[in-house]
Amino acid sequence: MGILLKLWLLFPQRIRLWAYQLLVRVGLRLYGPTTSFSCFRLPFNLYAKAGYGVDVHEANALRFISQHVAGPLPSLVDVIPYPRFENGMFIVMTRLPGKPLALGLWDMSPEQRSLLASDLKRIIDQMRSIPPPQTGPKICAVDGGPVLCYRVCVDRVGPFETEADFYQWLSDRLVLEEQDRLKAFAKPVHSKTHPIYLTHNDFSPQNILVDENGRLTGLVDWACLSWFPQYWEWTRSYYAKESYGPWREMMDKIFGRYEEELAVEQELWKYTSPW
């Protein structure tokens, strides 16, 4: 942390918040809106997040990942309570270069996608080398709090003491008429105990930044960072991406395949609403 930033963080929170809100207005004039209602590009190579669902767990996730994983990841600059939203926080982070992979995935050659998969795997391997907490909930955010996963719910849920508790919660949200059938279908997977790994949990082409050659320049949006079963990052990366053939090939190279778990997840997706 530079000396100027250390001095800036000594200012009262209300003054810093006022300054950041001013920078949001300047950024909207200079750069226009982003694709997210809660994300704003600021001058000085910064981004801000503020709005519904932006909370202290997201700030803790950003702090945790930047301290434990080396690579092109955003760094937390400041976090301030934001009373406009219940439990809201105003988060300021560093900006990373590049454009979203979603804009050019289908134009990349197989060789470019293979190199990008290698870039991403280096980050994922670091994440998976971090041991999960030995006490407390098994399925939880990095601060032990509730998880955010848009595959299961648009709001934070849990935490869950065990993997089995998580599966029970998933099963209870299934369409009532199909619950018994689906529970029986999922039992071979849901009765297993999988290794627990640190999971980005929103691994998608929108959150991967690349340069003009398709090489990785950033992995962003860490709001969903949590501890989940080993297969979850891979099956989650398939969620709602039925037509994303090149993307799925990359995910297979990074994570391997979990056929039995994917079959269960794909059936559950049909009868689960995150709303």
C-alpha cells in the first residue's frame, strides 16, 4: 500500500465516500455506464461497486483472494458502509486491462483458447492449493458467512455445516411434485463426501479479461467466492451455457470432467429457480 493511499484512508469515511461518489459521476461522463447497475468505472484506474447485494462478504472475498493468489486479480482499495442499501458497502478496487472474453471467444483459434485455459488453470491451481477451514461450516464464504451462487439463489444463503446440509437445502427448493424422484436420482452423488475447494463460483466469459492476443489480463467479480465441493466450479461453469461449445472445452481442460455430478446437476437445473 502506497504512502498516499495510507494517508487517504486516514480521512473520515464520509469524506472518502463523498469523493468516490463524485468520481462515479465523473466516470459516467468519461466512460459511460458498465453492463452492471452496481459497477462503475472511475478515473485513476479504479472501479467501484455499490448497490443491492454489494456487501461486506464481497469485500472480504476480494481482500482474501488478492492476499492468497498471485495473478491478474483486482486489489481492494477501500470499503465503506453504504447506508442507501441494507447491509450495503461501497467497494473501491483496482481496474484491470483487457476486454471481456465474451466479446471474442468464438473468434479465437483452438491454440489461443488452449493458451488461455493454461493461464486460467494457473490461478485455479493456486486457489485449490489453499486448504479449507478445519472448523466451522463446510460450505461458506471465505469469512465463514453465507454463500452467493446464482445457480442456487440470487441472495446469499447458508452457511451450511456440512456438504449434506447443503444438498438437503437444494433438494427442499426443488419443484414439489418432482422432489422424491429427484432426491432418489441425486442420491449417489449427494451421499458422497467430496473434497472442498475454494471456488470463484461465477466463472464465466463475462468475468475473464483478455488482451488482443487472447491471453489472460484479469479475472474479476469475486462476490461469489466460497468453499464448495470439488466438482462445483466445473458444473457451475456449464450452467446456462448449453450453446457455449468452445467455453465448455476450455473448462474441461482446466477442471477435468465429473460426469456423474454433471448429470445430476443438469437434471436439478430443470426444476430449480434461483428466484
